[in-house]
Amino acid sequence: MMEKFIKIDETVRFEVSFSVLNREEGFEDDIRFAIADTAPPDMRMFEANEIGILLTPAQAEQLAAALLEAARLSRATPLIE
């Protein structure tokens, strides 16, 4: 099992995990990506305190590549004042 948590602010974090328990025969989506929000219900981004999706390894690689590209572009682009 593998779990990583990325804290965004005091109430929101991203969670990425892999567990063989997420595997089902005939499906390749065993990587879990979730957003957890511990803010009071009236201040949450979503109705639930956590939303999650299961990704295939290829989808996880595409998401990782897109995030890396966006980070690279962000670092290379000067601030607009």
C-alpha cells in the first residue's frame, strides 16, 4: 500500500494512494485520487467531506505529466503586475 497526502491549506488536502484492495477483476483503475475537505459543511468546496476517483496507471501518468507541465510553465512565466 502507498499513500501520499498533500496539504493545500488548513482544511483541504489531496490524497493519492495505491492499494491492491482497490483492484477488481476486469478493471485497471486501482490508483485512488481524492480531495478531502474538513471545513464546516457550509464552507466546503463540495457537499461531501471527501470525493475520490479511481485511475488507471495510464491516467495517473497523464495527470502527473499535466501537473508537471503546468508547474514548469508557471515557474517559467513572469508575474503580471
